[in-house]
Amino acid sequence: MRNLLTIADLSSDDLQELLQLADRFAETQTRDVKKVPALRGKTVVLAFFEDSTRTRTSFDLAARRLSADVVNFSAGASSLSKGESLRDTIETISAMGVDAIVVRHRSSGAPQQVAQWTDAAVINAGDGWHQHPTQALLDSYTIRQRFGSLEGRRIALCGDINHSRVARSDVDAFTKLGAEVVLVAPPTLLPPSLEGWPVSVSHDLDQVVSDIDVAYFLRIQQERMTDALFPSVREYRAHFGLTVDRAKRLKPDALIMHPGPMNRGVELDPAVADDERAVVLDQVAAGIPIRMAVLFQTLGPGQFESEVA
Ligand code: ASP
Ligand code: CP
């Protein structure tokens, strides 16, 4: 795997292989010394042109635990403020001899562009409304960790689907791994066309809530909305939030998921976010072995056995 730009580039076998590799890296993270020498001598640049807490920190930790050198490029403190273009910025970073560039950008397609301007491996850490492939991998990992596999599981993705790169990546990954996906949202928060999406759609959370294995809630992405797409936050919560009452109707072993950052009291009631079925922090934890696996697959010089075990 040269780059990781979109889940569409991965077959279900590729996805399974990454999840299995992540299992092996997860084992290394239970050791006293969490660091393995696999990427010694490699340099990873984290080029985040949009804010992040989880993705940035876990890519940073994942790269360091593989013994790579890590450079954090901060868009806000860079010469972008002097008018330098994205292309010149990437070519400048590349000229310093780096091995991988992890890119987050508010524009859909930016990582694909970056890949044309550099010989370094490019990993998409979230581009606009388009894709967030490592999020989909860590979400799949979390579900598989609890249920053994995604095969035959019914997953509801609920909320602001249209603005969500997580939704687009998750739908592709979950269905490739054998799950059934239902989108639950008001029409105003769904993409104008769902042609080619292997999903069913419901506008009524109450109708699906008792019949799903995973209740996955997406953040209301106000920063990407130009119009008022629902009457009020109160009304949104009443229809599409996981309230305490609704959570009582979930199956006893259902998972409650959210990519973070969450609006507590909107997508999930505070008590629900702390419910024992909520695996939001397990998702965060899965980010480390998943991103180690992705960095190793794109940069690793060989087999896990010779480099890590
Ligand atoms: N953190 C995720 C993303 O960057 C989800 C979100 O922001 O709602 O796509
Ligand atoms: N889930 C996610 O991508 O979180 P951050 O935006 O904090 O990286």
C-alpha cells in the first residue's frame, strides 16, 4: 500500500489484513516498552490544515511507537500566512526528505492532490466532507473487537450524514466487512443523492433503535452548514439524539459510538455518553494500533515478524 487516500481503494481482504495487523500492534502496546523499531530512520510529517485532537495525537503517538521521527507542521504557524500555496508548502516539506505526509484539510480531494506533488507516502487524516479512512478502520476495529466480526451486524449511522466524511468512509468499510447499514437522519441532513450507497434510509430513529447492533451518532457539523437545516438543537435532540429513554430501548449488548468530538446533550445525552455500552473511548484507543498498522503498511520495509515481533 503506497498511500491511504480513501476506503474505496481497499478491498475487503485489504481491510481484514489491516485489522489483523492492528491486532498485532495492539499486543505490542500491552508491553512495558511500547516502542518497536519497525520505522527507525523514517520521518513522518503531520500536516494538519484543519484542527484535530484525536487523529493528530494518535498519528503522532503511533509514529513514535514505531520509532519514526515525527514533525508536526502547524498550518497556523507556517508561511501559508504569507500567502504560500498548498503545493509550494508540500513541495517544500518533501524537499527535506520525508517518508510520509499525513494530511488533514478542509477541502475534499486535498490529499489526492498532495500525492501528486510528493514522492512521500500520503495518508488522508480527513478531507472536507469526503473521507476519513483511518476513522473507518478504527471504528471497524472497535466493532470487531466487541462482536468478533462485522458480518451480519446491523449498524445505524445517525445524524448529520451529508457533511460527514466519517459517514462516507464508514459506510464503505462497514459494508465491505459484511455489515448492513441504515442511515437515520432528517432529509435535510442526507446527501441530495444516495445513488450507489449500499444502505437503507430511515427518518425515524424510534423505529430502528431496538433493532440494531450498533448505534453510531455523527456530530452536527455546524461549521459546514450555510443554512439552518433543522429547527432547533432541542428539536434535533428530541428526534435524532440518543436520549436516556431511547437508550433504554437499545439491545442490552448494542454498542453506542461517536467519532468525537461530541456535542454532549445533542447527539448523545450526557448519561448515555457515559453508559457502559458506549465505546467512544475504545474508538480513541483503537486509533493507536490502527494508525501503527497503516503507517507500517505504507512505510514498513518488510514483514511484521522480522521488524517488530
Ligand atoms: N473528528 C471527525 C472528523 O474530523 C468527526 C467530526 O469532526 O465530527 O471528521
Ligand atoms: N474523530 C476525529 O477525527 O477527531 P479529531 O477531529 O479530534 O481528530
